[in-house]
Amino acid sequence: MRSRKFWILVAMLLSANGLFAQEVVLDAGGFESETTGEPPAQWQPFQRTTVPDVKVVEGGAASRHCVRGQRSNAGGLTALSRALSSPQQRVMIEFTFAYSPGNGRTLNVWTHEPGGTDASQLNLCIQGGALRQFDGRTRTWEEITRNIQPTLDAKNPVWHRLRAIVDGRGAGIDYWVSSPNSSTLPARPITRATYRTNLPIGSIDLVSGQRIATGAWYLVDDLMVTAGEAIPPPHDVDPLPAPFKLWTGPPIPQDVHAIPFVPGVQHRTIHQATADGYKFLHGAAIVHHDGVLYANWANSPTNENGPHETLQGRRSTDDGRTWSDIEVIGPGFPGDQRHSHGVLFVHNREVWTICSRFGIGTPGRRFPGLAGEAFVLDAETNRWASRGIVMENCWPYDEPVRMANGNWITGGQDRDGLPVVAISHGDDLTTWDSVFIPFDPRLKPSFAETPVWAEAAQAIAVIRGGGGVAWVSTSEDSGRTWATARPSNVPMPRAKAYLGKLSTGQLYLVSNIKNRDTLVVSVGRPGAPSLSRMWRVRHGKSVPPRFPGQAKSKQWSYPYGYEHDGKLYIVYSIGKEDCGLSVVPVTSLAP
């Protein structure tokens, strides 16, 4: 890597040629004159009451010394700060860095205004395998590049060179980042939005507190900041995409009490947990065939997605007023693998369910070895028989929809909790392809459950994501490729929804709004690709869970819809213990 003297020489040459008339306002000197084991001189804690763990160590990029930062137990904004020689509007920041591996944050560098109590324009970190800038518009970490490499051998660091141009009044920051173990910067920058703007730039800060992961560390060397109006301004940041217009009706009331209840709704309970049975229930599905309603759900002894989870269900022959004894469909496994909830549908006059199974196999952030196993009701024995694994890396969530090309499509999430769809090979429902849906980083996926609906070759997916809204992606080629998911104008918390179409031609969405205390159904006009009316289905706190278990709380959640004989049947979890059913007359959902 090039030394501090090299970069100063570059600045001098550029200035001499009239390209940059710039002034060095911070020159760390490669930390050569600093004492090892101590914080570098002229640097002070960002907050006076904190004790950052940032010290000079041996082994710089092109010199004997560099700075090492790591986690400290001091709370708040813990960083070591160095003031510029004078406050500036536009600066070019350059330094060399190396970092340790890990999923948590391993590096954080920011700027702040003179006397400021928070970071300002530049707020840079390494987390999740990427170099990121915090976007003040969206309050999310936006990826700059993944072309960085952690250091596995601390005695032989993998160095990178970084340049950033920041303007106090600008909305964007230009970043140049070298490839690992190279000092050559790319010709073109990557532009990202600032954290805050319209602030003078007074200091640069090396973060050390609890935001840095336990055991993580970073190295910084050859730090230099130059300033001057002749430095080219950062490029304009790309504007945020407009929200997807999923809602085209009147303004949705902020107060959910102003949303009317759907007329004529009837509430029933399909199943209740008991002290001597399975005490966790979630992810119900429902279908009708030959005079019988079939409902099933995930049941586990105690905890959500826990060991020995199964797929169980009941049947009704009187329109859901009474239900049969419990039946086991996906029996689970004695070890780490388990069955869980899925979808119900009728194909070629056979009742199918495709449920998830996971726990062993290909590693995943959420569901290792995730697959979908099909069970089909045998007409002769009246028992469920496995057809084996039919999907890989997809947990299906809605009744499959037939597309114009003859394939069927269902939405889901993958083993990492990311949005996907599964597409059949025509009427062969034993083989499905999983297709990833790209998403804006603001989605912040945790469990990106995704229902879909398709008309001819067009498909729409509604995705659980961040920001308190439903996220939407669309496809124009029967689900083979998808537009990057973006936020919509329909409020929705982080909770699974259900998307479908009524026999009236109305698109409908059953979802939570604001939180899981309220379950609503929204519909559009016949043939319209959007929603325009909304009613409450359930509201208020559900009964509290009666048994201990992880992830339980008062809630009406994870709805699934099915229309039959002029009624929309909506099943859902009650407190993640019981299975509820609400029956809505389709005539009540007129636009």
C-alpha cells in the first residue's frame, strides 16, 4: 500500500496542475510519531464521559504504526475524535483500512460538525460482509460495495484504500474503494446519500463502543483529509423510487377505529391448544373440496419452529361450525428436522398440501435445509400420503395460481428469510423452481413472507418488510424475473399477509395494520390491479397465551384466505396457540 507521503505528493501535483486547489486539514502522519499502546495524540473522546478502545499498534500498511479500534463497553456514541484544523464545507477523506471477519459491525467511521453530538454526513461501517453508508433519508444502511476482504491472519492484514468526497451542503457522498490488497482506486466513484446535511464538517471519528461487535477489530492507517472548493463536488445521489401505488382509494385513517368492521362477519374457533397437547400453533391454511372444509397449521410442543414441530389439521362438513378430531399430516422428525405450515389447494380433484420442512441440510440464516414436502389426500384410504420433497429453498405461503403459460406460482421465503416465489413445471406439481425477488436494502428482511397473485404473464408480490408498509414487486414474464421490491403506500407491520382475487374480479389483501392487534381485509374494484376499500376483521387484544413458549403474544396474525360459495374464509393464528376462522360474505366486500 502507498504511504502518507505518496498521497500528499499526489495532492501537491494535482494542486500544481490546477486540478485541486486544496489544503491538508488533517494529516495523521501514518501514526509514525505516536506511542504504541496509547491513543494517538490530539485525538479526544467524542463524548467526554466515554473511554474508546482505539490505540496505536505496530504493523501499518506502509509504515511501522497504525491505529487499531475495537469494541469498548462504554455506552452511547463512543468514538475517538480528531478535529480538522478548521471547519470545512467540502473535504476529501482518504485512509487505508483492514478489518476482522464476522457478521457484526467491524468498522465504523463518521464525521461530525463542530461541537456536534451526533455523526454528520459521512457515517460508514462494515457489516454483513459489505461496506455501507447510513442513508439519512431512509434511516437504513445502504451498501457501497462487497468487494472487500476480511483479514484472517492479524499479522498479515488485507489492506484497502478508501477515498470519500463529502460536501456539507450536498446530499451525496462519492466513494472510491480499492480491491483487497491494492492501492489503486477505481476510475468512477459510487455515490450514496449522506446521513445528515447542511452542516459544516469539523471532525472525523473512529468508533469503538458497543456498536462494534464483540471480538471485532479494525485497522486504519495513512489517514489524510484535504479541503477546498476546487475539490470536485460529489455527484447527485439517485432519488428514492416513488412508493408503489398499491392503494388507490381515499386516505387510510390513521386511527384504526375509523376503519369500519366488515358487515356480516362471523367468528369461529377451529382449534384450541390444550395442556396435554401441542401448545404452539401458527400458519393456518384452508380449502374446500366435495363438501368438506380442510384446515391445517403448524403445531409444536412448545416453541415456534421448535423441535418436533408438525403439520396438523381438522375437517368440517357443516361450513366450519364444527370440526373433526385432530389429524397429523406432516409428522415431524425425532431429530433436528421438522415439518411446519404451508399451503392447501385442490389439483385434478385431489386435495394437496405443500408444507415446509427444515432443520438439517444446506446452511441458512433462518431455516437450514429448507424444502417443501407435498402431502396428498388419498381418495380410497382418506389418509394423507407424502409425495416427497417437491420444492427446494422455498417455504410456500399462498394457494398456487395458474399462469397463462400453464405453470403454477406460489410465494414464499427462502432459507435466509429472503423473498422468493416457486414456479411449477406445468401441471407437474412434484417439481418447482425457486426464483429470488430482488429488494431495496430498506426492506431490511428478517422473515420476508411473500404472497403472490398472477394474471396472464403479470404477477404481483406483497412482501413483509420494514418501514411499517407492505413492499411490492412485480413480474411481466410469468414470475421468471422480478422488479426490485419497493415500499408501497399500504401500511403493514412486519407480519405475513395473504393476497388473492375474489370471484367478483376484485384483488384482495388480508393483513395486519400498524400492529397485530388489528386484522383487515382490503379490496379493489373489479379488474383493478390495486386496492381501494378496507374493513376491519378482528380488532383489539386477543386472548393472552395460556401456555409458555417463545414468540407468543396477544395477536391475530398470519391470515390465509379462501373463497367458497359466496363467502371468504379467513383463517389465522390467535396468540400463536389457537386457530381462528372469520367468515365474510363476499357481498360485504363490494367496492
